[in-house]
Amino acid sequence: MAMTRREWLKWMSVAAGGAALGHAFPRAADRPPNIVMIFCDDLGWNDVSFTGRPAWRTPNLDRLAAQGTVYTRWYTAAPICAPSRACLLTGRYTIHNGVTTNGADLPASEVTIARALKDRGYATALVGKWHRGGGNWVHPLDRGFDQTYGYLTAREAWEHFPKTLWRGKTEEPASGFSSDILSGEAIQFIDRNRTRPFFLYLAYIEPHLKIEAPPEDVARFKGKFEEKDPANPLNATYAAMITRLDAGVGRVMAALDRAGLADNTLVVFTSDNGATFEVGNQGTANFHDSNYPFAGQKRTLNEGGIRMPALARWPGRVPAGKKSAAVIHMTDLFPTFLAAAGAQPDPAWQVDGRNTLEALEGKAQPPDRTLFWEWRAEGNYEWLAAMRGDLKLLSINGATFLYDVARDPAERRNVFAEYPEMYRRLQAEVKEWMATARPGLEQKAVGRKQ
């Protein structure tokens, strides 16, 4: 029989000490759920077969999709690496958590989901990419993670065959392909913590820079795609990166099965932002049309930059073999994960996201609300967006557009004249939202050009 809430709270108050004293933890079925957050880097909507990629298969992700629910309106909170990760970890918008650029670090006042779950008796680990931080950035061990392993900086996380990786604050030799290494570390964490609830943030770097994969995987796709230089089959390599990533996910899921934890583990899989067509990608995501059918890419607020491939699995809680059009925002995961653990955010944390656990479970729609995005760095562009329901206001350097992203996911038809009231409402709301920015962050007005 599952614990009552009172019994669970009592257990949580003594969980960490109980382990130290040799007391037994409740059996897996009676504990709060484990949470495994799998986060990819620059993975486009069209890069995985559970959303329709025909040129290669991702069978382990397909299996997860069949065992859970695929969400077709899942949005990241920012169109670039560091801000999107900060929003995931804090449940707060970029303008509120202070991370609006790739070089910014989380202020010390920000509370992470790792810290919130750690305080509730969870073992917490970051395996993979941290990314954020300038010269005096704060280490993830100081942000609520019990242990960390992987890449600390953005530049390090370009390397899919790393020579060194960071275990905590110590750099140590590494060998092999990145998703293989990180999957192995994730499996060790699962095995070590099978008797207590855990939060595993597994942040793979695929298919972000560089374009490289194990030769045996590249060989499977060599000759299948047109290549600018057949001697350097980059398009085949991009496919190999993703299928190798899929194999790593399969290994981690098998570890949950072996440990008898799959039924009491919430697994979420998604990406930080859309695929990129920038120079470092060497034309591979462009060739594969990785964000199809959406317009845009990383560093834009078009659907291709912010609508992510996503799925969740929690046997008996999240419906199996379903697709959901519920609108989920990445800031929602903080309160949703806490709800799964039987808790809620402290109001002092001022979390922007909403508890969407019942939406993940197919029991209810997410709350009716307006969602917001901004991207105002690395150039002269100012992107702002606000979305309510199916209607999305997009502002690019003051030129504003209104799209029905359910009927027109490619954002080809500006419908501002058909919905003048919503057009004006979203313009007003995004201005009001920008006025709530953390002190010190630049604010600009939203124009009304057509």
C-alpha cells in the first residue's frame, strides 16, 4: 500500500539521516517517484522518429513514446543553450532568473529544482552539460546537485570525443563517445541510488557541435545522403550522432528496468532549443530539414526555435501510446516535478511555471495563460513573443505578427487583421511582462509595425 501524505512527509524528514543510520527506505513502489530529465542540445523537432523522421530510426525513443505520451505543443523557455537551461532549473523566465545570454550565470538567490528536491530527501545528479557561467560562475555542486560529471563550459561541450571531463570540481581523463560516456555514468548513479528517490538531470550534448560520431555508426549511413564531400560524410555523421544518442537512452532505460524502478520513475525527454543552421553545424541540420515543418531555428522565436520534440513516461500515471496537444512550457517542469514528489514551490521563489502534472497525465488541460519569450542578445535583433492558446504574437525588431500556430505551424500567414482584439491584448501583455524584468536587465518596447 502506498504511503499517506502524512507518512511520506514524516519519511522525508528523516530520509537522509535514516540512510546514514542504516534504516531501510520504503520499497520502490511506495517511495516518491524518481525523476529522470533527459535534455538534448540543439535537437530539432524532425530529428527523431517518434515525431516523423523517415531517414533514420530512434527505436529506444520510439519505445519510450509508445510507453508514454508525446506532447506536440511543448515549448522551451529560450532559443539558446544557457537561458533555456536556467529556465528549466529555476522554473522562471529569463528576465526573472537573470540568464538572458549564454555567458550569464544564475544569481545566488535562484533556487534550482535540484535544490528543491534535495531538500526533500532526493539524491540529485547532473550528468552532462552544465554550460552556464562567466569568470566567477557558480559550480553545479553549489546549486543543489549532490554529484556532477561532464562538461562545465560551453566550449568543452563541443567535443563528442572528450579527452577530459569534470567529476565534481576535479578534471579527469575521459575516453569514448560523449553519449556513451554520459549514459554509463547515469547508469552508475541509478545503480547507487536504487534504494532512495533520485533526480537525474541527464544533459546530453548531441547533436550540437562538433559534427562527429563513432566510425561504425557513420558507416551505417554513408552513401545514404547526398554529401558535399563524400570523403567527409557530414550528413551521415549527423544521423549517426542522433542514433548513437538513442542507443544511450536505451541503455539508461534498461538500467531502470534492471533495478526494478521503471514503474516508479517519471522520465521526460526533450531538447534545449531547436536545431541550428549556423556555421558550426556545417549545413547538416539544414540538409536534413531538422526543424520541419516549422520556420526558424536556434536563436529565433519561430516555432522551429522553441517548439521541441518531447515525451514523458510514468507507467500507470502518464497514458501510454498517446499524443497530447496540451501546451507545456519548460518553466512548468519545476513545479510539475515537485508536484510529482508531493510538494510545491515556496511562494518566495516566485516560480513562473505552473504545475502541469495533471496535463502530463491526460487528466486536464494546462491552465489558461499567456506564455512569453525574449531573445535580445548577440546582434542587433530583438525578438519577443507572447502566446495564448493557439495564437502567437511574434515581434522582430518591432515588426509584429500574429500566427495561429495550430493551423499554421510554419507561421506563413499573419492573422492580425482577423483577431484584432487578441493582437492588441498580446502586445499589451508582452510590454507588461517586459516591465517585470530583473533590475539591471535591458528593457525595450514592443513596436506595432506591419
